[in-house]
Amino acid sequence: MQDFIAINEQRAEFYWWMSSLFAKELTEADLQNYFGGEMGNYFSSLAMTPELSQPVANFRESLSKLKKRPDTQLELSADFCGLFLSTPKTGALPYASLFLCDSGLLNEKPAQDMAAWMKKFDIAQRKDFNEPSDHLAIILDFLGNLIIRTNTEKDEVQQEALMQEQLTFINDMLTSWLTLFQALVTKQDPFGFYSAAAKLLSAFVVLDIAFLKGE
């Protein structure tokens, strides 16, 4: 049971980290944390899983390049804005609606589906993040909360039911467009920091699906 809880805490931690990474520009304090030993230990821990070893190595390499970049914080903020706060033609806007619907508009069916998930589990969107509910950061934050919700269940049948809900959620709300998003970030991100992050997220999701399926 303790192992089950610990694994879920690690899974939630990863999704919350990625949520914060795609939610807003990194501050100078954030960058110092990324360059510090604590995050280095976290990356080393992630890399112990063979399927994550190369994606983690690529992300750490992008961090090394970032550390040598002049005006690091300003330049990375410019990358973030160019990718995630620009237009669908020039960036890689992190909304499921833009990848799954032909209208090219925000707040399409994926946003409505996400709102339904939040209502079903009574997990609210953060009030300080005023974005359509199908934003990648909101989806990942919700997933982290859903995982931790599983840890509060004492009944094994209910735990298993919530694990299956996680699998359904990941398949419906994340994998349905994550590969397309990752490819677009890679295309539009010449420096490569956010591209490396998107690839690490994709690799983790594949691994997580296998875990939830008991493979």
C-alpha cells in the first residue's frame, strides 16, 4: 500500500511540474531552482527509468545550453511567449480544441469535456489561471489532483475504479492531441528547451499508460 501511495505521489509530482512549466514563463528564481542540485537529483531519479533516460538526458542538455545563454530569463520568456501566447500560425498554442477541432477556435468540445471532468470530481480550476479549461497546464494539474484523490481511497475497489478513470482521462484528454502538440513545439522552438520538455512529457505519458494498464 505504501508503495502504491508513493508511486502515485511521484506521478502527481511530475504532472504538476509539467503543468507549471507550460502555464507561465519561468522567473529568475525558477531558473536558479532548475540549475540547482535538488532538481538535478530529481532528474537523476527520473532517468533511472530506462524509458525516460534519453528524454531526461535531452532535457538536461537543454538546461546546460540555457545556462550559457545570454539574458537567460528574458530569452526564455520570449520563447514561451512566441510558442504559447502568439497565434496558431506562428506558435504552438497549448489548447486541445486547436488540435482536435476543425474550427480553429478556442473553447470547443474538448474544453466542455474538461469542464465535465472537473465537475464530476469536484476539482476546480485554479482561480489565478484564467485560461480555457482545455489548456495543457489545466489538464495536467487536474490529472495530478485525480491521482492524489486515488490515494485518499481506502477501499481497493474504489482505488481501482479511480485508476481506470485516470486511464480514460489520459486517453481522452491528453494522448488524443499530445503527439501533435509535441511535434509542433519541436518545429517552432529553435532553442529547444520547451521541445525537450514536451518530449519528456510524451515519454512519461506512454509509460504512465502502461502502468495504469498493469503492463
